[in-house]
Amino acid sequence: MKELKNLPLGESNFKTIIENNMFFINKSMLIKDISEGGDVILITRPRRFEKTLNISMLEHFFPMKENSENLFKNLE
């Protein structure tokens, strides 16, 4: 039987969402687009389009202080 996931209502921290097994729309391919992109990246989206969550995901992907490989283990 498939495990039910909680909705991350009001939560925009990528690490918290992954560690608590919350519902998450995988946008990890954004990391590839950004790393292969040009010199300037402009992210324009309407309100409530997960901009903060995407920035949090990037923050954990390019860590300065901690190893976060386990957060991306089952993502693209």
C-alpha cells in the first residue's frame, strides 16, 4: 500500500519537506537548467509558484557547510 504524504502547507524549506516525506512536485531539473544556463538568470513567476522552495532547493544542492546528497537521492 502506498504511503500517504502530508501537504507542505506554508512550508518552503526544501530540506524540511524531503525529511518529513511531504508531497513535493519534483523540479530538480531546474538545477540542470541553471547550471548549464548563461551568465544571468531571471526567475519570474506569479505569486505562489514555489520560487522560495526552488531557491531553497538550490541552496541545499550547492552546500557550503553540509553534505546534502541524501536529500536528492530519489530525485531527477
